[in-house]
Amino acid sequence: MEQATPVKPGTAPPATTLLPLPLTPSPDLPISLPQPPRRYNLPKKLHLRASKAFDAVYAARTRESRGPLTIYAMPNGLPHGRLGMSVGRKVGTAVRRNRIRRLVRESFRLMQHDFPAGYDLVVVVRPHRPLGLADYQRLLSGAVVKLHNVWRKRVPVVPPTPAPPDPAPHANAGAAALVPFPGIPGEG
């Protein structure tokens, strides 16, 4: 048989002697449910690639210019936003264009949870020297908030109306099935 080791004064008791926590919540402590972790990845479903998608966003004619960026936006009805970019040759060499693309994409990736959900964004870049990541984040967030306010005024958010209560399924529930259809010969 195992002998119990004595607990020395000033040390913690063994784990088996700890009392379990109460199962009922204390009224003094607020209850907060664990939130799912935010994922800061940028999968393909968050990219706009098809020319029809770009054309639809351009056709919405809602844009905001901030510094060297012009951002077009349109609600997409999805629980997440999507990003498309247009960086022309006038912006500079391929190295410069790709650096700007990477910085704008990274800004969107890091701030996607801070943006209002459900917008397709197309970022058009005008010629400029590449800025820092924080500058692109500031430009992008300011423009997206402004575009969200424009769309909120244009398409007001209507809260869902509750469905009317169903009538009680007692007295007249089977009555409709007993009434013959008036247009069928030999019935009724």
C-alpha cells in the first residue's frame, strides 16, 4: 500500500485534496462565454477575382478616395468582406506594384474583423511611392467606414419582423381537407 506523504507547512497540498469549484455561477462574477479565436488568414473566398464581380462593384458607383487609394464598395450579402485590387502600370515597376499590393492585402487581412461585414471592396491604386503598413491601414479603414455609412443611408437596415403566431391546430384543422374542390365533377 502507498503511504500518504505529509504536507509540509507553507507548501501547497496535493492536487487530489483540492476542493472542486462550485458548479453554480456566483452572482458577483459576470458570465462571459468563450469567443471563437479570430483567424487572420486570407483564403481565396475573401478575394475578388472574376471580372463580373469587379464590374458589379464598379457599377454600384459608390467610391471613396483617400490619398493614393480609391476604394469602391458594394454589399455582397455574405458574412465576410472580399477584396479586389487594381494596380496599373503607371504606378511603377512590377516590384513597386507588387509591394503595394502586398501591403494593401496585408492591411485588409489584419483589419478584416474590424470592418463592417458583407462588402465587396475594390481598391484602385494611383501612382505613388509605397507607404508604410500603418498608413495603408489608416487609409483603408477610413474609406471603408465612410462607404459603410453611405450604404447604410442608401439601403436602410430593416430588422426582421417576427412571424405571426400560428392558429391553434385544434377545431378547424381537418375541416379544409373535408371540403371538396368545387371544380371536380362527381365530387360534392
